[in-house]
Amino acid sequence: MSVQVVVRDNGGLARVGLVRRRGWSERAIRRAVEAGEVSRPRKGWLAAPGADPLLVCAARDGVVLSCVTEARRLGLWVLERGDRSHVAADPRSGGVKVGVDAGGPRAAVVHWSRPIVPRHPDALTADVPASSARWRRRSTDRASNPSSRRGCPGCGSRC
């Protein structure tokens, strides 16, 4: 078994702490990074080649995939066809920086809200119950008041 196998078996991304708990030293991890077996999208994270690019971006940016982006990843039907990813970040996290398009707007819609269902610190996706609760709340708001401008509960945008 190698560092790359540990990361790959964890879904393509893993915290360095997990790899260390599986018996690999920091030196072995450094060697795997130098050899190109894994990469470091962000301090404390390792990614295997071929890992889901959305998850790599989430790790890099310190956010979790949520809302319609996670629904699409799960193969659920979604009405929205926008190109921007939807991510969630804790409102107390100041170090979150998602990409910015050349024209200026953010490359992602950020929902600055606490999760409805507490997440594991290593999670890179919002739980389905949390996302579905957000969708239900939004659908109910729109059904009862189609002209509602409330938008998503996390950010208030009409995403």
C-alpha cells in the first residue's frame, strides 16, 4: 500500500492526518507529493490523480459542495442550469476565497450559513438531508409566493 492508495481509497481526497493515522510519515507523504503520486490542493489535504475536480476545488477553497451542485453530482434532477457552482461556508470563516471570473463575478455562489445538519470536519459535500431541507424550504417559499425575492436561506441570492 502507498500514500496514493490511501488517498484514492478515501474517495480521491484525504486529510494528511488520516494518512498519518494509517501509518505514513510526513517524510513519506512529502516524497509522494514530490513524485507526483498525490498533490496538495490546500495545507492539510492530499489529492490523488483523477480525483473529482469539484471536490479538489472545494478542498482548495475551504468550502463544501452544496445546493444544486451537490444535487447534480448525486444524479438528481435540478431545474437550474447555471454554470456557477454552489458551495457552503461557515459564516465565521474568513479565509474562504472562491475563484473569480475574468469579468469580475464570483465563479461560485457561496451560501454563508451554518449547516442544518452538523458536518464532519473532513466533509467536502453537504449532507443530502441538509441540502434537501434547503431545497424544500426554497421550493415552499416560491410555491407560496412566486414573486418572493428571499432566495436561498444561506445567502439570500436567487440562485
